[in-house]
Amino acid sequence: MLFWTTRRTSHAQGVARLGERTTPPEPLAQLERDPSKQLMMPHNAIPRHREIELRLLDLAEFAETTDLNRVEIGDPRVGIVASGAAYGYARDPLPPRQTAQR
């Protein structure tokens, strides 16, 4: 088993597209202060626990169905789960890949 952590992700490299600088759009809505939702002290966390569990189930379903996640076929003895710069580091020493279709 190989477990490779990277601590230099802030030093990752990539391609930058040059162009005119644009101003980001205004936020669609202002953040409303709601301590019962945003401050997870026990008094607030206990009633919110069910909502958080439901949100985690929704996120799990999204992760299983999104095109952002994919399986790359290679040596079946090797399994790597990674994202971002860690994916690049893990991908680097491996041979060319084939992407499995979902």
C-alpha cells in the first residue's frame, strides 16, 4: 500500500491564461447572520445534526454521479484516490492512462 501526502501544494505549477482583467460579478445575495445555523455550539448543533446528515447524503450522491470523478484504468493492483496538485504528483510516475466510461 502506498500513501503519499504532499505538503507543497502551494508550490504547484500550471498553465495560466492571459487576458483582460475582469471584475467579478456582485454576489447574488448578502449573507444573513443566523447564529443558529452558523455557530455550532451544542445548543445549535444538536437540532442541526439531522440537516447536516441529509446534506452529506446529497453530497455523496453528487460525488457518485458527477463527471468530475472518474476512474482511470491501469494496473489493477494499484489504487490511488487524489485531487488537485496531489493528483498530478501521483499521476506523474505512472504510465499513460485510459479513462473508464461511466
